[in-house]
Amino acid sequence: MHRLGGAQEGGSAPGDRRGMGQEFVDHRRYVAGDDLRYVDWSVYGRLGEMQVKEFAAEESMHLVLVIDRSASMGVRRDGQPSKLELALDIGAALGALVLWRGDGVTLLVSDRDRAPERISFRGRSRLMELIDQLDGVEAGGGDREMLGLREFFRRREMRSTRPVTVLLSDLLRPPADFDSLFTLAARHSVRTHVIHLAAPEEVNPPLSGRIELVDSETGEPLVLEVDETVRKTYRQRFQKHLDAIRGAALKRGIAHVLLQTDEPMEEAVLSLLRDGRLFR
């Protein structure tokens, strides 16, 4: 693993270089023990709140975790974890690996009442803060994270780092939405990985007879008769949806992993670590 330790070892990336060959990434709240040299006093003067500047060393890695918190992610069945719980566990594992290396992690979070917020962490000492932040994530946030991710790709922040984005989602949106998102990622040279989460009954529903389904996003009910013909049609449509998203990802050089909630999360984590797909 090659790490760059100081300005004399840094690359020649263009742009404003601050301090010891580092470039400004983001602000975070001041905590006791932080170096006062990095307090942004102009922010304090405007807002009366101490904010610390965070910098990314040239050529360092920065992981951007985007966790889908739509209502469908929070559904739990048959004692299995919800898709959101699995996403948070995977996010914590990947984040721990990156912070332990001394690199940075940004968590893209939102709720219904505010625009997406980027919360950044760097280094081993920030691991428990990341875990605490993930523990507070709940389902029901709509799709603001996707909007925030589009904005991140457009602005292509952290230009002095090697940004790696991991999207954890059930991808229950039209494939065309993800095709445009993947196109943005490729256009702005952001390495992106998609962990596609699904419940087993979404892949192969064991339903039969007259049933009522309720849309977890809208609450709208749907009553239908389910037989083998209906199940076969559903499986074909699910596979078509999966193939469309996977094809759009592969076309843009984006890794796509399907993980069901009854499978160990280690499968997804290891799939990103194999062949240096996450750490290069």
C-alpha cells in the first residue's frame, strides 16, 4: 500500500494547495482536542460556531458512502435484517477499513425536511463518530440521497483525492435513472461501486392465492390473484430490471453486486476487496 506522507512526496495536482501539501475538503464541528490552527475563524465570526477545516492529502483515498433510506429499505420480514440494516452494517465495515488506513470517509445523509448533508470523517480517531452517525440513520428519507449524489458527481469535489463512491440501495427506481447517474460518475472520473440489496421474496416471491400488497413508499394497496403464471411473469420482470441496471453499470465500468438479506454481508465487502477494486 503506497501512502504519501508530506508535501515533498506529494504529486503535482493542479489547484490551490494549502498547508503541508494538502487541499481543503470540508468542515466539521470542533471537538475538544482538535488543533486550533485548523479552526475556520471566519465561519466562527459569521455563525458563532467553531468549525474545523478538513484537508485531504494529495493522492489519498476518500470513500463516499451513499445509503438509500427510502421506506422500502426499512421493511423487515421473517427475522431477517432489513435492507437498510444490512446497508448500514456494510457501510460501517467499509468505513472502518478506510479510516483505519488514515484516509477519509464522507457519509451522504438527508431527511424529508432538508437537503442532503455531507458528513466527513478522517483517520482512526473518527471511527466511533462514523458508527454513531450510522446508528442514527432510519428509513423514510425519500430519494434525496440520489439527488445529493448527482450534485457530488457534477461538482466533482475532493479533486486531490481518489474518490470512491459506494451506493447501497435496493434500486427500486426505473433503470434509466441509474443509467444517467452512472453516466455522470464516468464523465467525472469517480470510481463507483453499487451494492444492490434485495429481500429473497423480492427475487422469488413465495406468494399464492388472493393477496393484498401494500406499496411501502406510497401506502397504496394492490389486490391480486397469484398463481404460477403471475410468479413467472414477476420473476421475468425482476430479471429484466436487474439486467438493465447491471448492464448500465458495466457499460460505465461500475461494479455491481447483488446481495440478498439472507446472505452474509461479508460477501459484498469481500467482493469489493478482491482484485483491488476498492483499494488501489
